[in-house]
Amino acid sequence: MMREFPPPPRAAEFSELIKKKVQEVREAGGTRETVTVDWNEQQAHVEVIDLPVNSLYFNPGTHRIRAQRSHDPDREQVLEKDPWSAESQDYLRFLLQASPSDPNLRDPAFDALKESLQQFGQNDPGLVTHQGILVNGNTRASALRELGIQSMRVGVLPESFTWADINAVELSLQLRKDHRRDYSYINRLIAMEEQAALGHTPEQIAKAFRIQVRTYHQERWILSTIRELIARSASGGGTTLRLVDWEGAQERLKELQRLYVKMETLDRDQAEVLKELRLAAILLNFSKTDVRHIDENFLKEGLVEMLPSVSGSSGASSAQAADVAIPGLGLTVPAASSAVSEARALNDQILRATAVVNDKRPALGDAEKAENQAVLDNAKKAFDEAIEAAGRSARLRKRKQLAPARLAEACASIDQCVADLVQARTSRSLDEEAFDEAVLKLRASLRKLAQQAGRGLPNPGDGVTWLLEATAEAAQ
């Protein structure tokens, strides 16, 4: 959620410097550079000045690295306590240069920006508050510092701007169509969540983010699910998963949401089981095509029994637990089936193990990490075998359905041919010779089909019987 940060230590000093520079620009005469800011559905034109880049503060509330802040829990704690300290500002600089999906790696896009600044200079001005906090241009400021450039062109926001105004301006700039570097996926979800917390309607948020309303609801479902999983991953010692751990799962999470919504209306328990199993597969880093094999057929064919801690005794997966009473209301609701409970328990185990393995703090011993890595390795092996079996089954189903599907396509083509034939005769444009040759080819194809369809069928059905008789009569 949106947070109000205290003023930086040198806020008053910086405010005086900015006022002085703005006044100098106005008194200099000539054409003044301004930058347009979208704010509260209005446009404001603010003055652009040069400020020493090393004196500017990185914005601790920027949406660009909101999810990545959880990369290092200890440094995040320092950032929460004092966002303007040298250690906190250095952590923000590190995250601005890091890959959104893996902050341990440097982002190639940052190096590309740095190279562009070195070659062409700063094309567009950034934005700062009167206290020297960067609202737009945090990444550029980090690159300019690395290049050793002393100053940065920035537009100055009105002194009256609150943190809500600052966040709104940053978001409006990011969502402009010509903006070159998008927020990472999770940071985009967080920005939507903050807009909803400010009281904006789904329609307003969808319009701002240039998406459909149903896509907005999908994104909110995904972020809610991620937050639930992070809470479930908590174990002793404060180890949990982080928002950044889900950066690379965008398409797999969207496909999961679509499957869940479709299944929920038919069978809520089955939808919950598939949700838990797919989330576990995502955590184990299976590809999108592999995760797709965890579907209704995965459950129907009993492949879930290949997974650890999920299969039970015969019929256990469909047995219902006792109803759950709601205190104070005198009502009861059905408890989750044992299949849901088992799938959830398996996923919880994988969630907690992943949180421990991903935790880079030295306080966690090697033995504990090795133990949890073994849990993930065993789960990965079991899922791999089950998904491979599901893939073989899917390919077999496809082969079984391929011939009927081809015949159905042929029927559709013949039906269209009937309409084309009527139209050609009406307009007297039918090429009778070509049509006759095509019919002969059809006869030959039907004979081949009859030869193959009649093999190994002691009791052919009505369709195959007709085909055999028709082709036999045609041969006479």
C-alpha cells in the first residue's frame, strides 16, 4: 500500500536551492524548457532546471522496484526504517540496476540506457519534488552517476504535492504509450492494487492501464493469490517467499487463473486441486507447456497419485471432511475435500522449502538448506514423471481424435462445395470437366478410407458399414 515518507534530512536546504534555480531560469529570459505533467486529469507545465545528480534522492516509493525491495529482507528493513540513509539509498541504486526477475543479476536494459546516455546525452528531463526526491528518472540518475556526469535536467513539481500526488504523476508517466521501459509484471500489479486502495473503480483503473476490465480482475486475482502464497510460505526464523520470486511467472499465472475460473463453476474442489498443483509446478520452475498438462485429464487419469503426499487410500481423494462451523452464526459450511487438503499440504511443503532455499541470509545453515533442497528435488522428480505421463496421454488422445477431426473438416468442405456448386450453376460458371475430375478423386479417396476403416473391425458401426457398402457398389 501507498506510504507517506518523512522529508529527507536536507529537505529545506534543497527546497531553497530549487527555488533559487527556478527563479534564475525565469529571470534569464528567452525560451524556457518545461515538461508536461498529467495530474488529476489535468496537465501542468513545470520548469526544467539543472541539479547536481549526486544530491538527488532515489524515491523509496517508486513502483519500478516495489516488488524487488523484498530481495534482501535485512536491507529492506533498513530501508523501511530510514529511506534516506546512505545504506538505503545504495540499496535502491542497486535495485534500479538489477534484473527485475533476478536482482542478483545486472539488468541488460540498464546497461543499454547507460550506453545511450553516454552516446547521446539526456534527451528527456526527469522530475523531482521540491525536496530533491526523484519522481521520474530514478534509473537515469543511477546511470548518470555511474558515468560520472555531474548534473541532471529535471522538472520541478509544485511544492504543494503530496505523496499521493507523486505516485499519481509517476504512474501517469509510466503508462504513457511512448514510455520505453515498462514496469516489471509484479510492480504493475502492485500499482493497480494501490489505485484500488485510493478508491478508483475497476473501470477507471483499467482505462488508466489500457487494459480491459476483465484483465484488471484477473491481475487482482493473481496478486491476491501471490500474497496468500507468501503468507503460507512462512516458517520459523521469518523465512518467506518474496514478491520478486514470481516475476517470471506472468503467463503461467494468467493461464492458471483462466483455468480456475472455468473449472470453479463446474467443480470447486477440482478447481482448487488444479490450482494448488499448478502453483506447485510453477514454483518448481516447470515451463508453460509442461504446466498445461496439469488439467482435468491429469486428475481423471489418476496421475495425481504419482505426486508425493497427495495420493491416499482408494477413494480418499473424493471423501468429504466434516463440515466447518462458523462461530457466532450457528452456520456450517462444507470443508475442503481430502483431495484439496492433500494438494494444499503438498504445495505448502514446496512453498516453505522454496522460501528457505531462496533465502540468501547467512543465518540459515547449510544443513537446513540442503534438507529443503532435497524436498524440492524429490517433488521436482515426481512432478516431472507425472507431467511426462500426462504429455504421453495427451499425445495419444490427440492421435485418437485426429482422424475423426480430419473427416469432420472434410465434411465441412463438402458442405461448402454444395453451396458453391449451386451458385456456379445459377451463374452458369461451373467448370464441369474440372468438377468431374474432382469427384473422381473423391471416389478414390473414399475407397482408400474404406479399406483402412474396414480393417480389424469385426462389428463395424453404421457409418463404417455405409462407407464399405457405398464404395463396394461404386466399384461394380
